[in-house]
Amino acid sequence: MKLKERIEFIDKKLDELYPNPPIPLDHSDPFTLLIAVLLSAQCTDARVNKVTPGLFRLADTPKKMASQSVDKINAIVRPCGLAPRKANAIHGLSQILVEKYDGSVPNTFETLEELPGVGHKTASVVMSQAFGHPSFPVDTHIHRLAQRWKLTSGKSVTQTEKDLKRHFPNERWNQLHLQIIYYARELCQAHTCYGLQCVICKTCFPNRRSKINARKA
């Protein structure tokens, strides 16, 4: 199957399997989404969703969060890993949002990426899921499947994002990145499919016999 055919098949199959993919991180507004995404670094969404209810009961706005001590935030987010760094980032960005943005989350990549603990992927998720701006956040799942499906070389997350944006129309980016994540978790897992078992891998590469060991993000 040629590249164009693969892209069309993948796009159609994912939309068929996950027509309305929910956002996996529980949140109620751009601020709580931003905090949840920040906490999800090197942590599962399921664990983040167990931690954030307690955190948001403590503080669910930048003003309330900035008034808490870093130690109190750290004690709650500890199960998410990298807790001291994340607690400092949450407290620091909350102060900046209060002082510089009147308690609101800014809606540009540049301003988001200036906040403590907010890298390009986190900013992309917030821009996509909170503000509806076309973006294609690439996590480990998407990076892995893009390589298995030969949509990218896998040299870097940055290159994978560029390649996927080039292959798919921007009106599909926000939904497609969620669809790929769900497909990766449920049907094309890291240590089961290896590019050989799921319906997309088998359909796109019927003659493939060797496992695909994707480069890590």
C-alpha cells in the first residue's frame, strides 16, 4: 500500500473506530486542563485523574493555587512522579497567570511555552483541547504508531509532528491525535502488536514479518 493510500485508510479507520474521542484527562476549564497535562508528563492519564480531584478541591483557579504552599501542592501530586519539579511549576505558573494574565490561561503557543513546566507538547494539548486551535501534540503513543505506519522516520518528536501535519489536513489534527492515542492504547500497544497484529498494521503492511522497534520519543 502506497503512502497516500495508507494515509487515507488510517484516517478513515480511526474515524470509524473513534468518531468522538473524549479528552482523556479530566478537567473543567483551560486552567485545570493545563495542570492535568503538566502532571501527565511521565505519568499515566489514569493516575493523573486520580490525583487531580484532590488537587482541584484544594485550588481550582490560578489565584487559589498561587496562594498555596509548594509543599502542600507537592504532597498531593507526589503519586504523579517528578513531584517537586511539577509542584514548583504549578505554583510558579499560577502566580504568573494571576500577575500577568489576570488569572486566565493565555491562548498562544508563545505565551504558554513561557510558563514554568510547559513545553511544546503541553502547549499543543491546551491549544488544541481548550481553545480549538489546530495542533498535533505528539506523545509516545503517537510517535510509536507514526513509525509503525511509516508516516515518519522517527528521528525526533519534532520531526514526527511536522510529518503528521504534512500528511493530514489541519481540520483533522485535533481529533486525530486523540484517535491515535486511543488506538495505540487499545489495539496497537507497545509490547503486543509490534507493527504486526492490529488491523491497521496488517492492512497497510500485509507482507511485514519483522517486529518494528520504534525509536523512543
